[in-house]
Amino acid sequence: MVTGNEHDAIGANRPGGRGGAVKNAKMKDVAALAGVSPKTVSNVINGFVHVAPGTRERVEQAIRTLGYRPNVSARNLRRGRTGMIGLVLPELNIPYFTELAEQFLAVAEEHGRTLLIEQTLGDRAREAAVIDGLGDQVVDGIVLSPLGLHGQALAERVDAMPLVLIGERPSGGLTDHVAIDNVSAAREAVAHLIAGGRRRIAAIGAQLEPDVGTPLLRMAGYHQALRDAGLPVDERLEIETARYHLADGAEAMRTLLDAGDPPDAVFCFNDALALGALRTLYERRVRVPQDIAVMGFDDVDAGRYAIPSLSSVAPDKAAVARQAVQLLLDRIEAPDTAAREIVIGHQLRVRESSAITR
């Protein structure tokens, strides 16, 4: 227990007297309250990784207590930096990317950075134009989720500015990359459906891409789960979609139902496809999960409130943002360090749409 006298003593040690925010608090005030050097305070503010967790926590608490606000603009000018980082995503109207952007905004703010968000619509030329347009005069570095850029076109951008990749397209060792194990995640999702007694499991979201990406990796996991269970791979149950939107999922589900001999489960390569499929099943009066179970991927908020609630693979979106931003800040400080590959964890969220009913 801390007594009133002890509270007074703590308050007396704070610059400005009795605790609380201090008007025009300076870095040296934060250092004095946290019991560290001003250099350590600067390291915490700049997001350097070599600060011990306990020390970082004391400094952050002192910053909050004193209401200290670093002069970010002045600091960045001295260092030749803009204080801004870029986040380049394919489509902001896909819920997964919207929720991921929110996580990046929070992490960037924790590090005292401003986040500039751009979308590319998955177009290779637009991805290149956005990166080139941002340049090092606008942002200090970029986190990119590429769909089109790869090979030499990507290598040229990596050499030009700090760049971290997220998503399914690997960097080929060119730069840092943060992703989940899509093959393993898809395999677990389909294995769950098989464990519930499903034997004709369709896949919605196939795409004929020449390069490694989300569709190929999740299809590989789907195939592995079928083989593990001794089930045949039936290409008639693999439905290609132009995009990963609600309407694509609804149309794909109609295709499956109209073909006759419908599946008893559907694995959708993202939640938007799954929610669209649920709508078609509702319109056709097909019971979910009694007649057809549905599994999504991404665990977006809307899935929890669907009727029935949507089972889904849940990537750790907060960890993706946290790791990607930290890698980018490290690369900004030390651009010649070796590229790192980080695999983020995932969980299977089982809800009503795939509940075992048999």
C-alpha cells in the first residue's frame, strides 16, 4: 500500500511538483521521472528495439504522466526524415484490409509516426506508380501488400527505399516479409469441416494466377486436408472468382447449387466470399450448417454478426501490423541489414456456420 505521505514524496520528485501533466514538459523532465538518461527517452520515442522492456515501460509511463509531446517535426528535419510511413494495400473496401489498416494506424501512432494509406486495386502498374509517387520525400518507408509486383520490378523499388512486404507474395529474400502460414491455416479449416462429417467440400476463391499468392496457397492447404482424409480432389467443386467480394461469393454459391449434387460444406478463401455465399444459401432456403457448412478466412467483424455467425480462420492482424512497422523502422535506421521473414500465428474461430450437427 502507498500512503498519502508516499504519494506526496512521489509527486515531489516529479518536475513541476505534485504530479499530473506538466506544462511544456521537456525530454529531460521525462528522463528525470523515469530515472534514465535523455538518450534513452529519445530511443524509446524513436522506436529503437534495444531498449529493455522494463525501461521502455517506465519511460512511456513518464511520458503519459507528464503529458510530454515530442517535437516530431523538428526531430525529423534534423534527421532528414518526414516522420511518415506508407501503407499500400490492394483494396480498402475488403473488410480484412480495412481492419488491418486500423491496426497499422494504432501502431504507427504508438511510434510517433503518421501513416499514409494508399490502395492499388491489385494492379501492377498502379502498385509501381504509388510506390514511386510516394518516394523518400513523402514517406520514410513503405509497408506493401503486393499482388502484381514481383521479381525485378520489386527489386528496383526495394533498392530505392525501405520496404516491408506483407501478405502472400514472398519477397524472394529481397526485403523483410510478414505473413501467416496460409497453407497450414487452410488445411486446418478444411480438416475441421471433415471432422464434422463433411465429405463433399467445395472451395470458393480459386484464381488462375501464374505466381504464388493467396489463391494458390489456400488451395494447396485445401487439397492437403482432402488428401489427409483420403477424400478425392474434385475440380467441379473448385469455383473460380474474379475478385474476393460479397457478390463473387454469392455468384459462386449459385453456381455450385445449380450444378446439381451440391456440396455439404464450403471453404471460402476470405470472409467476404463466405458472407456472399451465406446470402445465396439463405435465398435458396438451404440450412446452414445442417445442409451445408460454411467456413471463411480472415475473421472480420461482420462475420460474428451474420446469421448464422461465420466460422473463420483468424490471422493475428495486430501482430501483422506490429511486426511490419517494427521491421520497417529497423530498416529505415539500418537499410543494409539482412532481410527477415516473420510468420504470424492464426486461430480457428468455430461458430454457428460450421457447428457439428450430426
